[in-house]
Amino acid sequence: MKRICIVGTSGVGKTTLAQILSERFELPFIDSDSLYWEFNWQPAPQNVLQDRVLSATSGDAWIFDGNYLSLRRQVWQRADTVIWLDLSISVIIRRVVTRNVRRAILRKEL
């Protein structure tokens, strides 16, 4: 396992797990949100996004978190492992609400 993609719905813990695995196995962490979003929450043009993903996943080892349908084929073709997180809706809702309240209070940018 050197090229790992972690997927699941929003709030399921993709980024948290990816960061933990990245540190534990000393693999580069790729945050799909940082590739996808531009200033003021505008999505990157598709060709720019594809180039960013190609560059980010060109290495021999990485952990990629994200669930963007437009990136799935590109990332999954390079990945040797896909981890699909599937938690109960009550856990997901609690996590999403907590995360968004925390971000609003702290005015934290992604």
C-alpha cells in the first residue's frame, strides 16, 4: 500500500484518517479540497483540476482524500488501495455540524 485513496461522504473522517496514515507511514498527504477549490470557493476549471491531480499523484507513494466524482477515475487508476469509509448518518451529521460550528466560531479557512 503506497498509493492510497480514502473516500466517503462529507464528515465521515476522510481527511482525519488520511492525515493519520500519512504521518504513520510517512507518505505525502494530498488534500483534494485544496486542489479543487479556488479563491472565494470557486471550483477550479476542469483542465486545471486534472493537471493538479496528475501532478499531485505522479509520485510513487501518497495518500489522497476526497470524493469528487470528476476525479475518481484519474485517482483510482493510480491508487493501489481504496479505503471507503461508511459510517451511520447520525455520526456523520454530528461531525458535520460540529466541524461547521467550530469553523464559524474560529473563522478557520480550509
